[in-house]
Amino acid sequence: MTANLLDYDLEGLAAFCERLGEKRFRATQLFRWIHQKGAHDFDQMSDLAKSLREKLKVSAHVQALPVVSQHESADGTIKWLFDVGDGNVIESVFIPEADRGTLCLSSQAGCAMGCRFCSTGHQGFSRNLTTGEIVAQLWFAEHFLRKKLGRSERVISNVVMMGMGEPLQNYGALLPALRVMLDDHAYGLSRRRVTVSTSGVVPKIDLLAQDCPVALAVSLHAPNDALRDHLVPLNLKYSLSDLLNACLRYLKHAPRDFITFEYCMLDGVNDQPEHAEQLVRLMREFGGTGVPCKFNLIPFNPFPASGLVRSTPAAVAAFAQILNSAGFVATVRKTRGDDIDAACGQLAGDVKDRTRVGERMGAQRRIMLKAIVPPNPGDLKHETI
């Protein structure tokens, strides 16, 4: 079996080249061809020795993910579904803004966290993604967008690990993927512009602080343990106290001097003034010094199995006002791509649901996902499922 070169950070690629009997500097050349130029054909890599190119043809490949569909919103948001085998699809979303281009990546097929408000969690967990499958989302999106927009410079300025899955539960694959994103010979993103979002896997927060501290976002969603136990089952293992202590430890290494707390606004559940006031007290008083933080209030994206309802705009505004008046920065996330179900898990859940229906009807053993595997990211044709 040949090696997928998207699985390697630069150090891993250097070790691979050494196994081929090549100098380590060849890895830097190869790394640039793959990530900066989007090349997957070794014959394109003109400054590599022909002997190395011949070795690579028999020992390596650059494995793109088959694209199931591409959906583009009226607001410019683009969502891709990628086939990762066995009937599973993952999602990546590009969100363009005036001053940045943000790509949201998935780390798992499904999710085992079981948060009540999360569509992905209700689909169950299939498997962790490989490093190559995480990186392939960025590799494809960056070079597709360059060709689409007619640009030679970098399009994606920010990456957020906020797609399907709990990134820190797939730490072994996440870490080299982050190193690829940050490497100047690849995508050259700053640590401030790469964000890992977690529901609170405390031991891995501590590991990330030592191994590759990037911006950290924590899915909080409640101001007390009783409510968070209900909404985020991981809280039964790692309490708010455990989590906030980990956040304070992380800040000693983080590229930013604050933690972002994500808070999904659920009507009548966690959006009342008393919840906001509890949140203020918690963040002001924790650890005796408080927790430096910002809040990102997220309108809930309803799905039938949740039994939950989105908070009213008035309730969200009142909640934000309490936080702002207490001296905290609280922003309300803009809803983007509503017309293409850009919220995490929505389209993937639809694919899986239809796959199950096909199995029950016996029409076929499983619905084969119609995949478009472009020889180059710029060659993708638009298609919907």
C-alpha cells in the first residue's frame, strides 16, 4: 500500500523521504508542491529529481476525498460533503467575509459526545478521521477557491475545527494536521487564526497547550453543572470546575489572552436573565481571579430529534446585554448559509437517513454516494444530492 502524503506534517514527510534514501530538504520541496501549489501529480513537480519522482510514483500518492456534493449559499457560504467510505460523509464549510475567509473542518465521522442540541451527535459516532482526511478538506477547499476566484494568493485565512466531531477525541490525527496548517511551507496560518473547539476534554486541553497551542474555543452552553450535565454529557466526567481550571492553565501558553466560550441559545432552557447572571458570577469569581474570556452566542439550528427551540432574538439580545454590561465581550454569531443547511451535521444527517431508508426498503444494500473525484480541485462540477 502506498503512503498518502497528506497524512504527514513536514517532519513526518522528511522521515518518509529519508526512508526512500533522499535528503531531508527534498521533503520541503515536496511539501510546497502539495500544499502551496495543490499538486497531486508527481510529474508536475519539476524541481524534484526524476529519480525521486519515479520513487514517489510507486510508493506514495496524494489522496483527495471524493466530493459528494457542493452547495453554495446566496451569501457566498459554500458547503462540501466528502465521502469517507462505508456510507459516511463529512462536512466542510467556507465562510467568506470582508476581512477573512474562514474554513470550518470536521475531525470525525459523526460524534460520540451526545450533546442535546447537536445534529451530528444524534447521528452517532462512526470513526475518527485520519490526518490526511482532515488536511484533505483544507487542501481541496484552498485550491478550489483559488481557481474559482482567479487568485494565486491564499484564500483561506482562518481555520476552525468546529465541524463534525470532537477534535480532542481524535488528538493523534489532529496534532499533525494542525502542524500542517501552521507550517510556512504549507498554509502558513498563524496560531491566532487556527481555532480548536472542544466540549471539554480536559486532559487533551492540557496536552494541546504543550504540543501545539492554538486559539481555543470551549462549548460551554450552561452556567452551572446541573444544566450542563443535561446539555453536554461530558460534563459528568469533567465538571465546570475541571474545565475552567484547564482553561486557566491553557492561557499560559495560548496565542490569545482569552478563551472563547460558545453558548448555544435554547429557548427557555439556558437563555434566561438568571442564566446570564450566573455566567457573569462564574467567570468573575472562578479561581479567585476570574477567567479572561469572550462569549459567542449561537442561535440554535433546530432539527426534529432535539425537541429544542431557538431562543427569540429579544432573549438573545437581553442575554448579551447582561454580559456586556458586566464588562464581557459577547457577540451573536451571524447565521450563514441557512438556504443550504450549513449548520454542522444537517446535510450529512440527511444522507445517512436516506441511506438507512434505502436499506430498509431493500432496494439496494446501501445507497452509493455519487462521488465526484476531480483530478484537480479546480475541476469540480456543481452537483447536489
